[in-house]
Amino acid sequence: MARASGQRHDTRLDRYVNHYADRAMGLRASAVRSLFSVASRPEVVSLAGGMPNIVDLPLNVVAQAMDSVVMNQGAMAMQYGSGQGEPFMREKICEVMALEGIQAHPDDVVVTVGSQQALDLVTRIFCDPGDVILAEAPSYVGALSTFASYETDVVHVGMDDNGLQPDALRAAVAAVKASGRQAKFLYTIPNFNNPSGITQTLERRRELIQVAQDLDILIVEDNPYGLLTLDGDPMPAMRSMEADRVIYLGSFSKTFAPGFRVGWVLAPHAVREKLLLAQEAAVLSPPVFSQYAVAAYLDQHDWKGQIVSFRDMYRARRDAMLQALEEFMPPGTEWTHPAGGFFVWLTLPEGLDAQAMLPRGISGRVAFVPGNAFYADGFGTRNIRLSYCYPTPEKIREGVRRLAAVMNQELELRDTFGLRGNTGRRQIDHGAPGPNVQ
């Protein structure tokens, strides 16, 4: 039967593709989330996800705190609240930030739905499509996804064992300006960077703040892991050294529990006003019940002692991973030695490609995140992020053993067939920005 004149038969899987905004094309799946279905199989040891281990959390205390909220404050806790966050919650947040040397006023805090929403709001108020964001290399995959969703261009800044390199930052800013554009802000995780585990030294923080002052750059300091130091006391936050140029992002997801989704932004007063307007446009107000529950936990429990307990637990897992890497990894493999947080950053022997190796890793019953997920410019093919936060020390050891077996098979193939990976796109030190500046 002949088709009617002008009738359209669309064979595309998504019939709405012509209706989306351009920014929807920048949305991409998280490399970690994409692994979840296979990494959660019981036979697979997952060294992929950064999920906090809250087994040691006193659930009876949490239950009592939530029961108290419902019985005594339920009518308020289950009502709409302030777009900025409840005053008592913002006061508690200031107490938490004081542990890292930050002296802040509750009026300059905006409570958010986790620090991920905080990052979204900051990007929303500062960035137009085509704007440039500077980010350390490698960088948090969730941040890169947020930046892409706002159609920004990310220019990576090189790191070494002491953190972001001041000279590389100056070079990146100069290259961006030479292209006729402006870097809107520098995004950094100074404590136990996700994914590398690298921590900026105190001196390096001072140097970077000086560069920011000299070049008129805002710094967005993302600090979800700062209190989870494993080898000493918490370091002073960059925000404690510079109040007017640093926007600070925090979260209770790592030091309490991620399910409550309570984070925050500490910003200069004028920036706070814009964040509040963006927050109200997005969600009206952050979840009130979660704020009551978190505040009740902080009031009724020795939360500082609980953080010490978390540190001890994560230290045992970190040490188990480092010992296993030392025992099992083939020659030519390198890795970082994090002083806190959740992650170790592995550099594979020359000729191996982490993304190409992933399916064989899953077949070998071990999951990891390939390093290219943490770059916006194609680097990281020889890198892997390994997470030690959730598996037991015994599982970590077995996972590293399995990973080493997969790597040894890959090395045999390399040596047999003379294969070499794309070794020109693996460096951490980016020094000069990539071609996306132009």
C-alpha cells in the first residue's frame, strides 16, 4: 500500500530529539553509575564506586534522633522551609567548618541538596554557554558532567604531588585570555582529590590564592573529604585563608550519611544572594526534614568521635589497598599514596589502555573506573581510579589481586603482538591548556 503524501516515518529511537535544548546534548552518564549494574554483582569485587561505608554509624542514635524530630517538631520538619536553609542548620554548618579554620557567619551559608547541587548552582550563576572553567587534572567526574550540562569548556590545570601547579595555573589563564575569553572560576578539591587522592600542601594553597588574587580569579573549593584525614589533623581550608575570593562547598554525605542529601555553599554575601535566588528557582527550599534530622544527630551524638571512628575504618582499608598494590602490581605500575579520602590513582604500565581493559576486568570479576572519565580532553587512558572506602580489607586485597591478573594478561598481549596504547594522552601535567581554549 502506497504511503500517504507527506507522511513521515521516523526511525530514530528518540522521537523528541528536535525538541531538546542544546544544553541537553551536553548531558552524559556518569562513568561510575554506568558500572553500577555489573559492579553490584556479588561475584564482582568493586573498586569503582566512592560510596561511603556507614556500617559503623550508630543507627540506634540516628533512629532516636529522627523519632524525636517527628514527635516534637514534626509539623515544622515536614513543612516548606527557608530557601536558604533553616537557621539552626546553618549554625551547625559553621561549627563543622570551624574544624578547618573557617570563621563564617550563618547568613553567608546556603543549604543545598548535597554538594552536587551546590556545584550546579555555582555554575548556573556564573557561566554562560562557551565560558571557560579551569579545573585540576584529573577532576571529579560529577563536576565535569555539571560543567558540560551548562555548555562550558573545561581547561585542565596540571598537578604534581603537592597539588595544583601555580605556574600551570598562570599559563592556563594567559592562554584563555589570549583566545579572547575569560576563565570564570577555578574548580579544585584540595583535600584528597577525587580521583587522584592528592592533597595540596599548605604552601601550595597560599601560592594558588596569591595567583588568584594577582589574576582576579574566583576559586571554588569543593571539600567533601577534608575531615577524613588519615595521617594527621585536618588542614586549613583555602576559604580560611581567603574569604572574598573562595566559594566553599561542603557536605554531610561523607562524615554522616549521603541519604539525607544535605550540603552547603559558603560564599561572599553578594554571591550568596544570587545562589539563594537560583536555589529558590530550582527547589523552592532544600529538604527541611533532612535538615532537622542532621541537626538532631549533631546535637544528640558525639559526631566528632564518630568521624574519628570513620577515620580508623578508612585507614585500615587504605592501608590494605596500598599493601596489596605493593604485593601484586606488575613492574611499571605507579600509584598515589593518599593521606585521606577514598581513592588511589593508578598509572598503568606503558602500552595499556584502561578503557579497553575494563571489559576484561569485569570478566575477571573486578570493577574499576578508567581514568579518562576524569578528564574533559581525552587524557587519562593509562590511569585507573581505585576506591577503598566500601569493600572490606579482605575484599580490597582480592580485588587488587584480580586486577593485577588482568593487567598481566594485557601485558602478555602487548609483548606478544607489540601493541602500544595512546601514550601521548596520559599525562597528569597539562602545563598548557588543550585546543578547546580556542
